[in-house]
Amino acid sequence: MLIPHPLLGLRDAEEFVYLGDASLMQRPDPDSPTALTDFCDYVFLRDNPAGVHRELWFHEQGDRSWLVVTRNTLTHEILGAELATDAARPTVTQEPSA
Amino acid sequence: MKFSALRVVKEALTGHKGWKPLWRNPQPQPDYDIVIVGGGGHGLATAYYLAKTFGKARIAVLEKGWIGSGNVGRNTTIVRSNYLLPGNQPFYEFSMKLWEGLEQELNFNAMVSQRGIINLFHTDAQRDAFRRRGNAMHLSGADAVLLNRDALRQKVPFLNYDNARFPIKGGLWQPRAGTARHDGVAWGYARGADMLGVDIIQNCEVTGFRIDAGRVRGVETTRGYIGAAKVGVAVAGSSSRVMAMAGQRLPIESHVLQAFVSEGLKPVISGVITFGAGHFYISQSDKGGLVFGGDVDGYNSYAQRGNLPVVEDVAQGGMALMPMIGRARLLRSWGGIVDMSMDGSPIIDRTAIDGLYLNGGWCYGGFKATPASGFAFAHLLATDRPHETATAYRLDRFATGHVIDERGTGAQPNLH
Amino acid sequence: MTRIRGGLIDRGTSLSFTFDGKTYSGHPGDTLASALLANGVRLMGRSFKYHRPRGVFAAGSEEPNAMVELREGARREPNTRATVAELYEGLVAKSQNRVGPLSCDVLAVNDVLSPFFAAGFYYKTFMWPRAFWEKLYEPVIRRAAGLGQLSMQADPDDYDSGFLHCDLLVIGGGAAGLAAALTTGRAGARVVLADEDFRLGGRLLSERDPLGGIPAVDWIAGLEAELDSLPNVRILRRTTVFGAYDHGIYGAVARVADHLKTPGAQVRQSLWRITAKRTVLAAGATERHIPFADNDRPGIMLAGAMRSYANRWAVTPQAHAADPVAIFTNNDDGHRTALDLMAQEVPVLGVIDTRSDAPKLGDYTLFPDATVTGSKGRLGLTQIQITRAGQSTWVDCAALGVSGGWNPNVHLASHHRGRPVWDAATQSFLPGPGGPEGMHVAGAAAGRGQTGLALADGAKAAVAALAQIGMSASLPELPAPEATADTLTPCWHVPSKKRAWVDFQNDVTVKDIALAHQENMRPVEHLKRWTTLGMATDQGKTANVTALAVMAELSGKSIPETGTTIFRPPYTGVAISALGGGDSGDSFRPRRLTPTHSWAATRGAVFTEVGAWMRAQYYPQTGETHWRQTVDREAKAVRAGVGLCDVTTLGKIDVQGADATTFLNRVYANMMGTLRVGRVRYGLMLREDGFLYDDGTCARLAEDHYVVTTTTGNAGLVYRNLEFARQCLWPELDVHLISTTDAWAQIAVAGPNARSLLSRIVDDFDLSNDAFPFMACSTLTICNGLRARLFRISFSGELAYELAVPARYGNAVMQRLAEQGADLGVTPYGIEALSVLRIEKGHAAGAELNGQTTADMSGLGMMVSRKKDSIGVVMSRRDGLAQDSRRMVGLQPVEPTHTVTPGAHLFAQGDPQDMAHDQGWITSACYSPHVGSSIGLGFLLQGDNRMGEIVIAANPLAGETTQLRIVPSHFVDPEGERLRA
């Protein structure tokens, strides 16, 4: 795979280390009364979509930036990549519907 | 129809006219007592034990493609019970015991072959960790032998002991481990379940759940609505997708795991060998192909195919461990989608929805679990209580902190 | 001899080779198959299951039958297709999968017993008695199965791997591929043209038609010369593109030296990872056959292959030139073979065509509306049975060419999600949608195999592909030969009561497919898995589509309703050596050496692998006969004098910025915000799930400058996680990080004489306990101006320092310390002694910090601050962690001569030894020269409340139990007086 690094252009995915869903950027408020539940959801639960997925890659053999890559998990097509420090902070993941 | 050597001879002499379909192709009934979603090894085994051991009737297995098309038909066929943690070891040992009688149970030769597995170690620290594990195996009634370098060399002289970048210091051997013919396992359970009246419905994809007042009532499928008092989901690889239709988020990521087979060769390797320093494991099938693999590619995927770096990595591991396989040719490679759970261990549990049960999160290890998983899931579906060897596989263990993390890598699925 | 005129062989040179020990001769340009045919050898192998005699069936990489063990000794290559093995002087080949001579293989008895070996028979028997499977049935099956044999020796040849980048990758050097490469090359775009053959031209090499008024070979030569002259064109001959991966990446293997007896100074094969912006797949097509009764005898082959052998290699498939040859076809292309053979004066007894309206294209006997319904000849074809209107006739026939039409080579187009789609017009599967991004399929691979069509198609595909990446190219002027007749009427098999082979190598017959149908193994994948169809080394290239059509016929469904067939990499088998790219043995993984490695080596150190690092394990001295003697001496020397140990491998992370304090306070579980400048604090890191994952030290060198250390194993991981925290969690903080693990050499100076020793090398620096107490840190200079950092920290429990200098000075400083400390008893020590010292001191290390343990378990729970948020602190409060009452303890054998064994499990005295009563395990152990016995650390249920109790260590692997006393984990200096001295 090739990852379009926003600063460095197309880089081989072998230079990167994968972490997972970009929702890991939304660390819950530790002081909230529901902190324990919030953290359990944050640490363990994933949407794991078959389709478009925003995910975190670390350019370990490169400039050591964390990227948010938007990739289709069915086709591996990459739709975009941005620096994690630039990534818009989406709103906190919705509660699962019952 | 009972299979036997005599039957094979008789049919051979009469032109094979008497062989019957291994299973029917029934039309789905409007409703069942129990619907199993997923016609893979686990789903078929569950249906079999529900009918055979727990005396249940009116059972259907719904499969979106052809039965056995998921990971039971894509794995590297290894059967073992060399686990460390008390949440796992008794379960896999139970599975091992079921494997040992599987052919007779099913009257179908799934070719369970106990030629052993050896996990190699390269450092004293790895040896100590293996000793802890081997002792845990003994303490739960399994078999294990810690081989030093000399003993190992006697058993498998063809490894690269001295010139390796990571010298081999010994291995943990489980003699009763081995391999089984993966498709045969699915077919054996399917045939057994079918003979007990289970409807196996292929080309029937579940597209939704009908849930009413917190209770599941049935499933929507590409072949119409099917009512069910209980629904068991056994679709590892797609657990998140299917359970999302019931509004459930899971502690699971889907990853692609590649596997490889070489051209057929005369017998070289008897059992299974795993090379920890190189992310490589290998066995040889009865047909002669070397069957091998390594790590997951490492990123979320539903694509059933991997990429070249892992192919190279696995080949490097193979060459480092056994340079004599170099001139054999890789014949086929493929990818399977595995349910990588957050602690590397599976889930067999009820869900937040009454009547909806989940069996998933098998990571790399689903095949070896097939008999016990089917049995334990059947137990849960039939009695609403977990089987005694599967009590740890709860969905709430992540919230309570009772995780079963064999590798100690935490909530990062691609490291398990 | 059956050599005829013409051909692309160099008759001026003869090459001698052997097959099954007999010597033959061929020419450059020959394959092993063509050379054997030229020598009248038709029997080349045995089939997998029934051990049927087999000869060559194809002329390319799709060959199912003619497989040999090529070369000898460690270079033996099993399962090599004779049809692609290029002949060289001294080639040695042996037939395989036989017992006894090839002509009377004992295992041919399987053929007689074949009724018992129908599809899937082994699933139905061998079940009784149970124990016989591993002992009897399976060993017999395994010995009989398999094909060729490995040498069991290490591959002696070299391999390498490389990357190529291009605008356009052209896969296949036939008509379409050559046109595509020419178009692209002239446009100035970077093009890689890869072809599996040793000669460019593809199918053109097998035909007699001229191109542009000159022989096709000359036309190709001209084009090749032009391509070679273009600097933007790279031609990879003998190179198979075996897989299509994501984002335009392709795997290819170049057989650099397989046409030579030995590679000499070259590598044998190269693995290329080709990244292409666009791709033209011009992989051609593979002919299919028509199964009929006994259709597998040597002498029966694909009609197109027969034409290749005649035209390219100047050989015919019969043993004697006068023997008659026939063609069995359902399409016009079969007739071309008859014409070409006749042009070479090969006797053609006729063309048997299944079509009632079969055309007669030349002066041969035509049998329209006829089929071949049988064959004779034990080791080679002698007769065929022709059936027409219910009348059957046996006729003498030494070779039969069979043509059932052509299957486009869509393999690479289906390596992603794309499934081939059925095309009724060509009666074949064509590349479907969803193929690899940026791939254009051209020529025969796209169902446009006529030479004129293919040439134009290749050029057009290149123009279209380049246009997508903003490059323009113009269509070159290409020959436009007239179209030849190519009508076809489907005929998928000739019904028979006898066996008609579909998959030759795996012995899958029409009857097996019928049986699979009867037993409800109807989905294509069930069919393949039940019968093993398409699972042989040829991957079903000549079998799969035919089998699908037969199944469709049996089910009364159309072919597209029955299914499709997709392909996985590799396109053809690839040597595992080549995929490894030479990274094996000692080159398997890089080695990291510490800055003092060469010094340690001169001191005779024994090194060991620690992750990627090589570290000194111990330093044996003359007279020491056992490693324990050495390690005891080193450990004692540290406790009595002073020792030196390279600890560079511990991770070092430089943390700087106005918010560095805030940042570190959030990533460490313990309070770090109160650390003063010039001080060091021990730090604990948790994973966000609350488990302990690393420990180390945090030194504050200035208000806004810290140095963090990690364990060796986690150096990369901790750095990655800190960057995650900085960039993804708290990007608003003004803090920056850099890993400096390799930048600083770090040496532990430990022991009561450590201060005296260091005082001899520091420049004007007060080392007194008051000025530089335990847990102090400072920058300083040593040895007259060398900048350094000094940390007063102790892993051993002794008065100790860690001295950091720029990595290039590590070796020199180590040497200086060793020289300066001679009178102080200075002793280098390795990681074995380091481990002894830390176990004696009760410090947790890798075996205790294994990712499954908590801070509480390690006795460090008090450190986890509840006054602040930090990573993992919330989740560490979950019941499963907070209520885990296992605690780290020290363990000592009750009987001092007994050994504490790591990995043993702990039980209360009198308890049964099973998992239900398991109370913990031993993590680390060593012989302690300080204590004078074996000692260990372990986790034990409520261990902190059980001091003095005797427990049982069970090690059933060795059949041992040992009584151990629970003691505090500090075996040495529990009050910490030594390290504060």
C-alpha cells in the first residue's frame, strides 16, 4: 500500500505503524461521573466498518508524524490523509443505539 | 448413509451410484426455534451439538455463500491446546479432546492428525515463559514437553540452528497437537447436523434482525424473513458487521491474515513448527504442500487479501528457519478476515438483546476451537448458561477488567 | 528424431543434457520439453493420484504433466515444468513421483484401483480403528502423496530484491504488450515491460504468419532494438509478474540465472516490487482442451502447443516422422495447427471437428460433426477412436492436438475483488469490473487475440492509460494482418463411460465432477475442494473453466449461473527463496551493536541477542570453565568494588518545551510534576487499559528539558506512544520529543568504588553525596572537556551512576574507565550479572512487566497517583485489576541446594496441584552469590501477607516440586543504605 503523506507525498505503508480507529484521538473526560464506562467504550469498542474508515498511522520510519488516513477497508482505497495534529476533532462517537 | 471402508468398496464396485447428497438443500421454514447465523465451522458445529447433545430441534444454519466459505476453509489447519491462562487452557484442552474423537463422532474422516506442534524459543526469557505455559498445560491435564536444543535437534534436524540470526535454543512441544483437514471439519459437521434434521440454508444472507422490546424475534434475509426464538451469531471475521445490524458495537477489529501453500512435496515436516523470532509457522499437508503463514497484515480490512510486505516477511522467516525449503515454490496465497478481539481471546456470550447470542473474536485461533466452540455455544443457546470451560469468554470482561490476554499486549488487536 | 525445419533454435550449437540418467542433445533456444520431444521422448512424468504415464501437454507455464526434478544436490528443484526450463549445457533432470523406473512405476497400481479412489473417498474411510490414522493410514497416504523431493539442504544460491517505479507496467511481451511498450516508450514515459519467457514475442513466436511483410521474428527484433535504445524503457525478460497488490504495486520474480548451470557471481533470482501508476495486462490466453475417454496419454496435447513445438522449436510430438497426427477441435484455430504441420510435411490424418458446419481450410481430411471417443497406447498414444453419427473407428495416431478454444489469462485482473465475467460471444471469462486500480487489459487477455486486434489493442490501452496520468502518446503505425477465421461452437467434453480427464495433474475426471454433483458438492468452491480440481501446481489453468462448464451442464444451469473462477497470487509458483529476497541466515534481520561493542569484543565478551541488539552477556576469564563462575565473579565484583556495564540499549527520549512538565505528568502514572531540576525520579507507565507496561527514569536537566528512559524492549513503543499522546491527545501542549537512544552511549558505573572511579575522569565536578546525592542528575564534562550527562541511579542496589556521552565516545570512555579503575577492582559485567544484581535487589524487569501485570502486583501501586489524570489511571480501577491480589515476592529454597526455577507454578502446601489451586508463578530466578543460594521473584496470591510461609513450586514439565520460602523481594540492602552511600 502507498500512503499519501500530506507533507512527504506517497510513502510505502511499510514505513508506518498502524494503530487503529481515529476515535482513539477522543480520549474521554477522566473527571466525568461516567468516566469508567466512557473509558471502556473508548479503549475497547470499535465501529469496525466494512467501508470508509478513519484510522491512525504513525510514520515511524519517516518524519514520526501521526496521520489520520481515510481508507476503505473493503477495497483498501485511500481517500485522504492528514496530520493528526491538523485533523478536525469530530464530535464524540455516538452512543450505540439500543 | 453410514460411511465406511466397506461402503467405499461396495460403491466402487457398483459405479458409485449409491452415494447420496452429503446434505440437503432445504427451503427455509418461516420460523425456527434456533437460528444460527454463519455456516462456517463454528456455526455448523453449534447446530450439530444442539441437535445431538442438547436434543434441540427446529434448527437452521444460515450461510450467505457456500458453507465453509469463511475461515474454516482458509486457515492453516492447526489443532492445539498450548495455552497459558486459566480462562483459555481448559477450553482448548476440551476442544483437543473433542478433536481426538471427531471422526468416530461424525462418521466422517476430517483427518485429525496428531503429529505435534513445537514452539521454538531463542532466549532464556522465552524459555522461562514457555516453561510457565507448559506447566499450565500440565496442570490442566494437557500434554507438554520442554525440549532443549539437543532434544529438539533430534526431532527436527533440518532447522537452521547455528547460522540463524536468532539461534534456536529449544522448544515447547505438544505431542497431541497437530492438524485436521479444514474443509472436512465443516463438511463433517454439516453432514452430521443435516442428518439430525438441521436445515442448512446456503446463499441466504442475513440483512437485519427483527428486535422487539429488547428481544430478538427473527432475522431478515435475502431469502425472506425467518422467525426465531433464539439467534446465535457465529460469523467471525464479520462479527462487527452483523452485530451492527442489531445495534451492538463490539471489542473487535477485522484484520486480514494471509496464508500460503507450496507445491506438493514428498514428506519433509511431520508436525507443526512455529518460529517466534520470525513470525512464521509451518506444517505439511497430507497432499504434500507446505502450509505456512505469519502475522496479520496489521490494518483493518475486509478485503480477503493482503499485501506483499507480509509475503516477503513470511518467506524470510521460512528461509531463516529452514533454508532447505528455498527451492520449493509458493503455489497459492490467500487472505482471511479474522475477528481480532481486544485481548486476543474469544467471546461466547449472551448480548444486550434477549435471545441474541454471540460467538466471535477468535483472532488467529478459531479453527482449533471449532469443536469446543460449537459445543460451548450450543450449551449456552440450549441452557442459557455458559459451558464450564467457557465461563471466561464474557462480553463484559473488558468492562470488569477480567481480560484474557495471552500475549500481554493490551487493547491493540493487531498485536495479539 | 522428430526435429523438422525452421524454428528459433541455434542449430549451430549442441547442448548435452540428461533425463533419468540418459544423455540427450538439444540446442540453445530449446526448453527441456522441446528437447526431449526432439529426442523422441514422450513419457515425462506420472500423475499425482493414479500415477498415469504422462507426456508434455502444453508449451508454457500452464503445463500440468511434464514436471521434473531439475538439477542435483542442494540445487535440486522439484516440480519444475519441463516446458519452461530453458536448456543449458549439462542440464540434469529426473522424473518424479514414481516408485521404480518411470516406464513401470509400481504405484501405477493406483490406476487399477481407481474406482476405490473416487473424489472425496478419503473422507469416508480410514476411520477404524481410531489409532490407525496416525500409525498406518496417514503415513501411507503421505508417502504416496507429494510430488518432487526437496534436497533437504540449504539453498546455496543468492537472491536479492529491489524496487522499480514506472508510469506504465506492461505485463506480457506478446503482440499487445509489445505494442503497449512501444507506444509508451516513444511517448517518453517510464515503462517496464515484463515477460515470463526468455524471448519476447509471446504467441507470435509460435505462428508462421509474417508481420508487416517480414517474418514476425524480424519484426519483433526491430521493435526490441528500438525499445532497447530508449532510456525510459526497461525490459525484464524471464520475469513473471506474479501478483497484483494494492495501489499499483506488483510483485515480480526475475529468473536471472536459471538458464545457466550455476549462477556464478550472479544471483539466481531477483524479487522486484514494482510500483506502477498504470498497468497494461497483456498476459495472453491459455488454450483449453476437450475431455474425452482416456485423453491423458503422452502424445495428446493442446493443439496450440503442438503448433508452438512445430513452429518455434521445430519438433513434432510423434516419435517417428512418418507417424500420423490428428487434430480434435471445436473451433477454427485447431485447423491452423493442421495447416502448419502440413506445411512442415508432418502427416496429418485429419481434423476431427465437433461442429457440423466445420470449415475445411486446407488439403486435409475433415471429420465434421465428429468426436474423439477413446485412445490407446500404454506409454504413448498409438490409436484414437473417431466417432461420427454413432459410428466409431479406431485409427492409428501417434499424436493428437486438442483445441477447445482459448481462456483469456485474466488471473492478475482478479487478484483484487474483481470477478471475471462470462462472455457468450467468445465463450470465455473476461476480466470483470473491480480489477486492480489503474489496470487496462489488452489483447488475448481481453478476448481480442487475433494478432492485428491485439497489436492495436495494446497501443490503445497504453494511450488510454497514459492519458489518465496526464501524459499524451500517439498510436504508432503497426502491422495490421488480416483476421484469421476464429469461430467456435462450445463443446465442453465428450460423454463417456470411461474416465475423461479434466484436471490432469490431480487426476480429476468428468466422473469425479459428476460424483461431486451427485453428492451436492455443487458450488464451484465445494467442487474444487471435494475433488482437488485446480489445486495442483498448474493451478487449474487448463482445467477450471472446463470443469465449471461440465458442472453447469450437469446442473442444467448456464455457466455464469454456476459460478466463476477467481485467482489468487502467485500467477505461477514462485521459489520461496526468491520471495525471501536473500534475507535469510545471518542476514535475516539487522543487528544493532552498542557503542562499546568492539571494546567488549576485545575483552572476550560472549554476546547474546536482546531484540535487535547484541549485548555482552558475560566476560569469561582464563580459567573459568562455566558461565556461572564468570557471572558470580562479575556480580560479586560490583557489590565489592566497581563494575561497568553498557546500558545504551535502554530507550532514551528527550522531552523539551514549556509544557514538558504537564505532558510528563499525564503520561507517567506517578507524580512527575514535582520533580526538581537536577533530580531523577523512577517512573511508571500504564497502558490506557490500566495495565503496567513500562518503567524507567525521568531526569530533569532544566526547567523545560527532561530525559526519559525506557526498558530496552519497549524503547520504540514508548516513544511511539508518547508521540501519540503529544500529537493526537494533547496537541495544544508546547512539547517536543526525540528519541536519542542511539545518540548517547550510556555506561553504568556501579559499586562501592563507583564514586572514586568517576572522580578520576570528571572535570571539576563535585561528586560528594551532599552535592550529588542519590537520584541527582547533571550535565558535565569529563576527560578534559567531553560533554556528558551523569545520573545517580541504581539498578543493582549499589552506589551507582549512569554516565552518558555522545555515542562515538562510548568505546573510548569505557576503555578509560577500565584503565582508571584497575586498582579499584573495576570489572566489566554483562547482562547475566546485571540480571542477578537486579533480582537480588528485587527490581521488576521484563519477566515481571510482561503486559499482564498491574502496578499493585509489582508492589508499585502506591506510586500510581490518584491526585491527577494520567494514561491508564481510570482503567486501572476496574475490578479485575484492582482486586487482583497477586503480589510480587522473593522466593528462596528451603533446602539451600535446591533451585528456584522460573516458570514453575506456586501452590499452597497440601493443595492439589491443578489450575484451580494455582496461586502464582515464578518470574525470574538466579543463583545469588550474595545470598549463597538460588533465589527468585514471583507473583503469589496475597504474597505480601505471607512472608515466611513455605509454598510449593511445581514444575511438572520436569516432574519436580520444590519447597520455597516467601521472603521480601529485596535480598540485598533492604533499607537502601548502599545506594545512598
